[in-house]
Amino acid sequence: MLAEPLLIGLLVSMAFNELTGLSPGGIVVPGILALYLLEPLRLVGTLIVCLASLGVYSLLSRWLILFGRRRFFVLASTAGILAALTGLVAPALFPAAPDLRAVSFIVPGLLANTCQKQGIVPTMAATTVAVAIVALVVKLLATMGLAG
């Protein structure tokens, strides 16, 4: 069951990007996020880490020249560090919501990088639509007996 959403996510992400010109956060993001649809706090944690990474990037870009690979490195590494910290700190701060953490170390960075390039609202809208399409296709394949 793990492989289907990831493969379908790749296909949906590429098709979505070609049809709309908007990136849903990268080619792996919709498939990975679709795996966590039943864990909404993990999705919220991912969004929080993404936005916090954008904030750190915004601060650093005042003093550093950040574009291209440097921009991606700063956003990805910041998101990875923040994701690791939320995994350690969130359960202590929010005992009622221990799952308030990012889904991985790289997904928030990929989302933040895309948000920085094309804007937060277009990226989040594209990601939401792409994740919904992935989830629907996976559900359809499962009901047809083609996915485990």
C-alpha cells in the first residue's frame, strides 16, 4: 500500500505541474502527504514547520545572498532541523496532541522552497488539490482491487 500513493503522487504532481504551471511542492510531496491524510495533526505540523522555515529564510536573506542551491539548502536544512525539534518538543508542550509534528524531515523544506518561489497560497492550493487527487485515485484503485 505504500508504493501506490508514492507512484501515483509522482504522476499527479508532474501532470498537475504541466497542466497548471503550478508545482504542488515537488514531485514527491503529494504522495507522501496523501499517506498522512488520516493524521491531520501531522499535516498541520508539516505546515507549521514549512512556514517557520520561510520565516527563518526571510530573516537570513537580509544578510546573506540566498538563491538557487543556497536558498534550497537553507530552506531544506532549516525545515529538517525544525522538524526534528518539533518531534522532540511538541509532545512535551502539547501532551494532548503528541502527533503535532512534521511528516518527515524533507517534505516541509520542499514545500517551503516551492512557497518561496511561487507564493504560499498558490503552493498550498496546488498541494491540496494534488493530494486530494492522489487520495481519490488510490481509493478508486483499492475499490477496484488493483491496489493493496
